[in-house]
Amino acid sequence: MTTQDTPIKQTATGDPVLPELRVNLVRPTDPVIGRVVTNELCTKGGRKASGFVRHVAIDVSGTPLEAGFVTGQSFGVLPPGEDDKGRPHKLRLYSIASPTRGEDGQGKVLATSVKRVLDEHWENQTLFRGVCSNYLCDAQVGDEIRVTGPSGKRFVLPADPSAHDYVFFATGTGIAPFRGMIIDLLESGVNSKVTLVMGVPYSTDLLYDDDLRALEAKHENFRYVTAISREPQADTPKKLYVQDRITNDPLGDGAGSLPASLACERTLIYVCGLAGMELGIFRGIYEALGRDGAAPLITVDDEIAGDPSSWNRRMINRQIKTSKRVFLEVY
Ligand code: NAP
């Protein structure tokens, strides 16, 4: 069942109703074979890029995954080979970056955004190569990949996309699920306001940047805002994290600005990327809207209500509660 096929329901409170979704059509014990059809850089590259991120598209036609996923879900990849204990490598999950119609328009090709993991072993400072990220980044067109899925029912668009406006906050490869969601929303023709706030270290790290700018030029209801953390921005000399855009919006707090969107009762907020960003976003919302204004999104224990600058990650589960209008997927 796709988002579009789902019967439309709406709660009296305005909370989003999520579609019923199928998961685990293909299990890790019995993976299917997909074939790589595209493998290309999805950053602009350049001297200052903080890493290599590739758009890897896999043809899953003829398998239960064909037209069996919606954007926001994940799929699994089983890399070949064994770990250092001689056991087969475990399944890795990747966010589907494609719209629900797939890359091809028929749900036969799904894609993800993969960052090569290259690091040092902390014990002996030898090179560490991420097993599956490098496997996917090195894959050639035509290569066979063992895939599973889909998984995830919670981090998806609501059953009735027209009932809401949307603010997406992404850092780095956290853009993956939002690429598909934004294409789904804009292609469905809804009038909902859609804002993407995208954070990366350098402007050369912006993922799918040309595509997103083209979508912004084409769709009046889509706004694309960047937050570059290690360079001045085009509109301000400051270095910014995504949450800093709440108070450094070129539109101020006027119509269509982030403060105005966050204050709107129709708005759903989706956050994907680095763990840590959600705390900054909660703080930004609270500082911009005040305790009462923020309450439809986050509620805060009396004990910490006075001073958002003192909030820390430990408080997220115990003292800061998100409403059903906030969707988080951070690692
Ligand atoms: P990246 O290119 O390094 O960009 C991350 C950006 O976030 C940088 O500009 C960084 O700034 C900034 N940042 C650091 N701390 C922050 C904070 N507390 N608040 C706000 N921004 C902050 O990102 P990446 O290497 O692709 O990593 C993306 C993360 O997303 C990974 O952890 C990945 O696992 C996760 N991810 C999750 C999903 C999912 O859940 N479905 C999908 C894809 C990716 P500085 O470095 O300059 O400080």
C-alpha cells in the first residue's frame, strides 16, 4: 500500500495520522538480488568537501520490493564476506532516498545516499574502512546486491499530506529520506508549505543541491534553506547549524519564515541526521516560541523550563517530551 492508496483519516486534534505500511516483505534470511543502475557523487565535491557521498540506485524489479516501499522507509543491504570473527557480515539499513514512485516512476528502482566511512582504529591507528558503505560506494553499474526490507512505519509522511505543512531539518546524509518525501509532496500537487533546512560543514558538501534549487524554483510552496557550519553564509557572515536558522532566517519572523512555520498548528517537523541536532532544534523552538507557543511541539518539565541553554541530551527522554507532530530519526 502506498501513502496515496491509504484511506484518509484525520484526528480531531490535528495530530497526523500515519498510513498503514507493509514491512519485511524480504527478510535477511532470504534476501533478494537487486542490480546497481546508478552510482554517482551527490555532492558538488571540491577541495573542502568533508566526505564522499554517493547516490546509489538499485533495480529491485521482479522482487517483493518492487512498488513495495514508501519514501521514509529503509531497506537492508547484506554485504558479502565475513567479519574478523569469521561470521557473515550483518545487515546494514539505509534510508530510501527515492520518492515512493521510485527513481524510475514505477517503484522498480530505489536509491540511497551513502557516505564512505574511512577512519582510524582508535586502538592502533590503522585505517578503518566501513564495510558496507565502501562496498556500496565501490559498486559498479550492473553489480548484484543482496537486499531486504522495507523497514520502518513511523518516519513517513502522514496519510493525508494536504492536512499539514512541513519543516524538515537535515544534517549531512540525513537528507536521504527528505529527498523522497519532498518529491512526493511537491509532485502530489498539495498546497502545503514545505521548508527544508539543510546543514553541512562546507557548501561543497550540500547533497542534491542543484536538484533542490530546481525544485525551489519550480514550486512556490517549497523553500530550501542552508546552514553551513564551517563557512560564512551567503546572507550572513556567521557559521550556522540548522537550529541557528530559526533565529537567522533571511525572512526574519515574517510570513513563510521558520518561526512563523514552527508556530503554525498545521506544521509537522521532521529531524534526521546527527544525534545532538534535536536538542539544538528543541532549544531553538522554545526560544523562538516561548513555553506556551512551543507546547504543541515540545513540553518541558518545570525543573528545566527556565533556562533552555542548560538543557543536555540526557534530558531529552526524561524532561523534554515531543508531541505527535515531531518526527525524529537521529544517529
Ligand atoms: P556531515 O556531512 O558531517 O554534516 C553534519 C553537519 O551537522 C555538520 O555541518 C556539523 O557541523 C553539524 N552538526 C554537528 N553537531 C551538530 C549539532 N549538535 N546540531 C546541529 N548540527 C550539528 O554529516 P554526516 O557525516 O553525513 O552524518 C549524518 C548523520 O545522519 C549520521 O550520523 C548518519 O548516521 C545519520 N543519518 C541518519 C539517517 C536515518 O536515521 N534514517 C539517514 C541518513 C543519515 P560541524 O561538523 O562543523 O560541527
